[in-house]
Amino acid sequence: MRATRRRRLQNHVEKLCKENDIEFTVKEGRGHAKVKSRQIQIPPMQEDMDYFVALHEVGHVVNGIPRGSLRLEREGDAWTFALDNTIIDVEYPIRQRICSLLVRYWFRAQKAKWKIPEEGAFWEHMIWWDK
């Protein structure tokens, strides 16, 4: 990713964090959100997917933890936030990667016996794989 694009995407994430009173840390590895303390950890902007992960983590904080929500619903809703707030096009490889992350969550939910939502953003994003 070119430095100018990287800076533009980083600036956008910083702007969203500032607007939503979210503290962020850039660190190698996976993204992570601490919703109650309004903090996120995001990977350095090395590729477009890092940008979408950052938006996804912002989405977790902005969306909060609605009473009675299921973990997979929150994941789907955070991806919806990311896609609704992007400043770049969402190309097919990004959709596939988001879908693969959701598939991993689905398997994790099966193993941990989490309740699976019957409908909603989680499933809407999962159907991208076939498109």
C-alpha cells in the first residue's frame, strides 16, 4: 500500500476515534475492542484489510453491547459499521476475508455452544462468499 493511501486510511480511523471518544493503539497482531473502556487495538495500516479491521473495532465500541445481543450478532453488526463507514471501495477479496473471519467465529460458536442468531447482519455478510 502506498504511503499516501496508508496515511489517508489511518487519518480516517483517527477521525472516527476522535468523533466517538475512542482511544486507540496501533500494534502488530489482531484487532481488539474494549467496549466499556472505549479502547481499541488495531494493526498497522499495511493493507486494505487492516483498515477494515480498524473500522470493525471502532464499530464494536460505537455499537456497544446491546442487552440480550449474541456474540455473532455483534460481530456482524461491527462489520456492517465498517462497511457503512469506509472511504474506499469494498472489493471482492475483502468481502471474502470478512466472510472467512465470520466462518471462524461460527465454528468457535459451535465449539463453545454459543447461541447462534437465526438472522441478521452475521448471516447477511456470510452470503457474500457465493457472490
